[in-house]
Amino acid sequence: MLSSVSCTSTSVCVAFDHSGNVYTTTNDWMPGSVQSKKVGTAMDSVSCVSTTDCQSVNINAKAFWTTNQWFSFKSSKIDGHELASISCWGGTNCSAVDESGYAVTTDNDWINTTVVKIA
């Protein structure tokens, strides 16, 4: 089951499923344009700022990021927050929210974070 998608243009998108697979397209998901890669970890929400630069979070309080279409990626534990959704506006600048009403932001690939109760 697909869990999240992020598009960087009208035809270039990245999607995840709950089994740890990443799917990419450069042609609106047309047959032959979809590539898949097993990354082995479930990711629940993704945000991409370019065709290769994406970040993702999951409910296990982990953030993941890549600059090479998930051929390799780094991860970080985020203070126990079960992160449900993410949005990025630059290569290392992202905000994520959890289901308990907290927002978590970073400007350096999750090395330092700011946590704020918003709801």
C-alpha cells in the first residue's frame, strides 16, 4: 500500500509504500517510466525539493534523507515524536508534525531540532 508521494514538477514524483519500497517516475507514472528500489524501512511521509533531494519521516520517530534518489540515505531518531507528515523548503530545512500536536523543525538534516506544541 502506498503511503506518501511528493512531486518536484508536473511529471517527476517519488512515492513510498509501507514495505520499504521507493518508487520514482520522470513521466507521470506512465508504463516504463517507473523505477523501484527496496530501502528496507517503512517511511510514512515524504517531501522532495528536487529530483534527488528528499526527506521522509515515520511513526517510529525517525527522519530519513537522501541526495541521490535513495541509493543511500541517512537517518536520525527525533526525540520520541511519532512523525506523521513532513514538508521541506530547502535541502536541509524541514518541518514535521506528529499526531500529538507537536511540530518539529530542522535546518541541518535533523542534527538539531526545535519542538513546539501547536495543537
